Amino acid sequence: MLRTLLALVVALAAAPSLAGEWPAWRGPTGTGIADETGLPLEWSAEKNVTWRVPLPGPGNSTPIVWDDRVFVTQSLDEGARRTVMCFNRSDGTLHWQRAVEFTGEETTHQTNPFCAASPVTDGERVIAWHGSAGLVAYDFEGNELWRRDLGTFHHIWGNAASPVLVDGLVICNLGPGTEAALAAFDKRTGEDVWRVELPEAKSENPEQYKGSWSTPVIFETGSSRQLMLSLPQKLIAFDPATGDELWHCRGLSDLVYTSPLVGLETVVAMSGYTGPALAVRTGGAGDVTETHRLWLHEKNDQRVGSGVVVGDHLYIMDEPGIARCFVLATGELVWEERLGGTTWSSMAHADGRLYVAAADGTTYVLAAATEYKQLAANPLGEVTRGSLAFSDGQIFIRTYDALYCIGERKEAAAARLEVIHPLNADAAK
């Protein structure tokens, strides 16, 4: 036992970094991949909850985590105040809350409260897009650094695409509705860097069933970066430095909720509302539909949450609550299983496991394998339409009622091991 404890302490001390930041929706790469081990497998409202903090209203955004801070967006007064909340990671106490006032009119759906977009951080500033209330940046003490009015956005279902940070830029998919654009701003000042109008994504009126709620994803290809965005009718790859289109692949429908899913050389894009899904091999230029598209599924279940690519396979849980595994290269279905109620949550992969939350607050944990295996079903009993965040051995879950921290932080576990070890400095005195 003594030897085991000593080995654990040495291993923890030798680790290059215990803290794994979760700085954006779907994590550091925007792909739902968590470079984490030792995460909680089982929990409930009464088990393995480090803290639970009530929230002042419902919301679909995902918390982000940096060091000892947890940030989440929150709408108040039916959208008249759009806020960023900053919590202390250790005990969940509210460190600060800042609001942008909005007195105009903006439509959304009752299942998609305002402030559905998740914030993003680089460790110095936290940036949030509040739809028609604008884009705003704060420092870690809650001081406003800059604010941008980007116009009004009207769609009967509201908006949800989260901002992303890359090479000093904050990039936003602005829409859906009668206005739609992809725009980049200087993260330090909020000044315009480039803007690309997206006519294919614009609707004729706010009631038209058309638009993209997709959050852009950065794809690393050799020494360059490409920004992938799923839009009505096609997936487009942009140069993130300039906004220039590099290539596109046709085959999507008019409604797109999910973000692109990236593998080593393959990108998958999926429509919502039973529309098509496709996979494309990267490396082309212009219209690559005929030359690089690997497969096309003409019709699928409704897909709101994004899937995750693990090795040679793609995993996703569709809105009706059916989890599926596909071969990435061919689109062949490997397995499917109905887990429970509906879900809007995006699936994540960590420590060989798949995590995805259903709308009833149950998080399902599955093996990331070619044979279906459920490892756990963890109920919280509260409506959940956001996705999970993973950092330093803990899981953060935002429900319509509260913000949860599940499990123990790794550095806390390391400190406890040092204290109980009989050969530590204090015990040796």
C-alpha cells in the first residue's frame, strides 16, 4: 500500500500539467475531444457532486473552464439583460456577473432561451456573442474590454453558434435569419478584420425553415489551418486569416444545427430536420463534391447535437435519443441503440468513453468501441440541453436549474495524497 501511494505521488508530480482547460464550446479543439483521464463514471444528484449552484434562469449554452474560473452565459428578464457569469471553480461561488442591456425585439423559441451561444476564452479575456445584443469581451475580473453592435438577427428559433478564437481573431457565424455572415474581429480590440456575407444561409423571412446554427471548427492540415463551417446546402472551408473560400462540398439541406466533425483527413457535415449527412476528403480546391465526397446519407433522424470522431469511427446521438456508430470512411452503420428521451447535447470523448446528456438530465456514458456497451446512466432530474465540459478530472454540466461540478479536481487529489503519505515532510518531523 505504501509503495502504491508513493508511486501515485511521484506520477502526479511528474505530470507535465494537471490542468486541462476547456476554453470553448466542445473544448480546446472544438471537436468534443477531451485529453483527460480519471474522469467520473457515475454520479447523480446525491452522488459525486462537488457542488451545485442554482442559476437564475434556463439556458442551452455550455460552461467553459480556465484554471480556477468557470464561465457561463445567462439570459435574464426574457432577454432584456444578457450576461456572462463567472464562478469560483473550487466551491461554485459567484465571482462576478456582467450584463449587456437589450431593449429591441429579437425572436427565439421557448426551447432555445436567449444566450444560447457559449463563451470563449484565451486565459486573459472571455468573449460572448449575445445575438442582437452584440459581441462583448471582459477580462477575468469582469471589466468590460470592448463591445460590438453587430446588428439584429431574427429567426423564429433564435441563434446558438458560439464564437471561436484562432490566431488573435474571434470568428463568429452570425445568423441565422434574414442576415447571415461569417466575420472575424481582433480579439484585443473588437475591431473588424474581415467579413464574408453568406447569401446561401440567408432566409427570406424569419419564419422560413432555413439557416445555420453551426459553430465553426478549425481543421489543421499540415502547416496551415482551415476553418470549416456547415451551411445550408454545403460545407465550406475558409482561410481563417482572410475569410477566403478554399473549397466547398454540396449535399446538405436548408437546416444545419451541428458543427463539422473532423478526423485526420476527413470532415463530416450533417443536416438537421431529417436532412442529409456527408463526408468529404480534405485537400481539394473549389467545388469538390464530385472529386472528394466520400459518402452521402440522403436522410437521417433529426440531429441537433454534434457527434464526435474517434479514430476510424463516428459516434453521434440523434435528437430522438438514438446513439449510432458509423465507419468514418464509408458511412456504414456499425451499431445503433435507443438510450432514452430526446437530446440536444453534443457527444464528447474522454478516456475511451463517450459522454452525452439527454434532455431529462441523464448523462449516458458509452464505450467508444465498435460494439455497443453502456457503461453508466447518470440522472440529475433537471432539463439539460447544453453539452458537457471536461477539465482536470472534473465534469461541468449546465441544466435549466443549476450549474454542476462533478468529481474531484486532480490537483486536489494529488495534494490529499501528499498529506496522507507517511513519508511526506510533515510526517518525517
